[in-house]
Amino acid sequence: MGIGPFFLPMAHDLGFSRSLLAGIISIGMLFYGLGMPLAGWLVAKHGTKFVLLTGTVIVIISVIWTINSRTPLTFLLSFGILMSVGLAFTSPVALTPLITRWFTRQRGMALFFLSTGSMAGIAVMTPVLTFAIQSIGWQSTLLWFAGVFAVVTVPVALFVMRENAPPGADLLPGAVNSVSSRPGAILPGMAFTQALRTLPFWKICLGLFACGFSMNLLGTHGMPMLMDHGFDAMTSSTGIGLIGLVAIFSTMFLGRLADRIPRRNILATIYLIRGLGFFALLVVGTHFELYIAAAIGGIVWAGSIAMSSAILADIYGVRLVGILYGWAYLSHQIGAMISSWLGGWGYEAFGTHWVAFGMAGILLFIAASVSMRLPQKGYTLVPAT
């Protein structure tokens, strides 16, 4: 989600048009999504640590290749494809199965807190990357990012994460035996292919499509859009970063609600208010209006992925959540791919950002309506025949 500060410097330095670079990024978004099911399968087979460490190695190799790439083809292969696969291996799809094993009673809260990391990344890294790019250039900034990324990820994977959760995980005393009898999850024998034929899975996919479309549109074209509307680079990055900053605190609040009220209600509210926020960003004209719109949008910026994965676990059980989440997230990245391309092409073709950003708002409204029709926690699903 940090491509925004890099977009214009990369395009200018490499001599790429906005539509060409947006096309490369959109292909990268697709490969990020395609890497998700593979990462989910590898986590089930080899564990989270193996996948995280493999992804970190791929990211480092791809960054070194990227900063030495000068042609559209090599940039597509290094930055668009290889880096996207590496980041897919270090994405929430690798961590969600681990979290769902450790948390049952507070699963919604735990997955919300996992989203807090992404929001902190937006809040901190957007202005930091902007400042670094202005100071040392995008190539050196990307190289430093890869180094910091490895320094954080490798020790955590090796020394912090524990693959096997204790029996009962976070359940209160006396609740361990009763949880298996509750009607909230699919029977353990349900196959992956059967789950794919059920309607709730595709409703979640539709919501994640709108989520990916909107989040990556803002991540890729938010700063260029605001700069085209007259804001300078630091103001634009601060506005985008404010979304992530507010989201850090909002996820802590929403996370505490996630295990107390219907999760579908939270998910629908997130999509609805986020849709309104996209229209607001298109019409802001002053610094104050920008920061107000960003703060309101930040309240619901995180949580859609956390709620979607928690609902998947509620309906289909922990055994299938990793692979189902990986495939559902592919729809997220298909949306991201389309919006990354549409943001650049729409502006060059029509001279306005209303095409892409307006479509994001409409898709989010549709996702809010569909999410309200998801099963409640405790619903016993009958597979479609």
C-alpha cells in the first residue's frame, strides 16, 4: 500500500507514462493475489515461518533487481511480478491461520489488531517514504526499505512466532469442551471444493473485490490525485498517512466490538462509510477539509479484511480458513489490479479522477449492502448442491 510516494518519481525517472506504470502495478496486484493461495497452501504444508522467510528472501532479490531495471519488461518482471509474489508470502494470508488457531473467544479482536500493523505502515511509512525519496531518490529508499523489512521480519519469524497453539487457546476455563458443539462452523469434513460452491464465500469475495479496488486505488493514485488538485507532496502524503494513523486507534476500538456484535454489521458499516470517504476526498479543497475527510475515512479504513477472515472462520471453521482466505483475497487483488490501471488510464483519457474514485465509492456501497446478507455468527450453513 506504499506505492503512492513512489509513483510519480518512478514514472519521471524511468520515462514511463502514468498509464504504463499503472499497468505494471496492476499486473503486480494480480500476482500479489495469485501468490495468496500458494502462500496459504505452503503455510498448511510447511508452516508460517517457512513462508515468511521465503517471502523475505524474494523481496530482497526483487528490490535489488528493481533498482537496476530501466526497461518496461525488466521493471514488470522485478517490481511488478517477483516483488508482488514475495510480499504475498509475507502478507496476512500467512498469519491469519496462525492467529485463528491461537484465538477463538477473541478471534475478531486479534484479527483486527493484525490489521493495525498495516495501518501503522500507512501512517508512518507514507510520509517517511516521501521524505526519503525527496532526499535520496526512490532507488535508495527502496533498498533501505528492503533492509529494514528483513531486519524486522526475520527475527520475528525465527524467535517470536509459535506454530502450535495450546489446547483451548484463549478460551475461558470450562469453555474448551463446549466450543466444538456450537453450531457456528461447517462440519469438519466439509471439503474445500464444497465451500467454494456456497454463497457466503462469494459474498465475501465481492466485498473484498471492492476493498482491494478502493484501498489500492488510494495507495497508488491518492497522492497523484491530491497533487493534481493543488496540494503539495508532503501535504498529500500527510493526508494519506492520517488515514492510517486514525485507523490504528479505530481498529483497537472496533476490534473490541468484533466479538460482541454481529460481524456482518461491522463489515457493512466499514464499507458504507469508506464509500462516502472516497467521494469526500474528490471534493476537498483546503488542508482542513483534507485532514477531516482523511480522519473520518481512517475510522473505517481497516477491518474489512479482518472481519472477512473472521467470518470465514466462523462459517467454515479454522481448518479451511487459510486456503479459503487465500482464494478470497485473490478477488481483493483483482479489484486492486483493475483500480491501479483505471486510476492512470482514466485520468489520461478523461482528465479527471472521478472515473476511478467515483467507481470505488459505488462499489463500496454495493459491498455494504451485500455484507448485511452474510450469515450471523452461529449460523449453520448447508452447502449448495
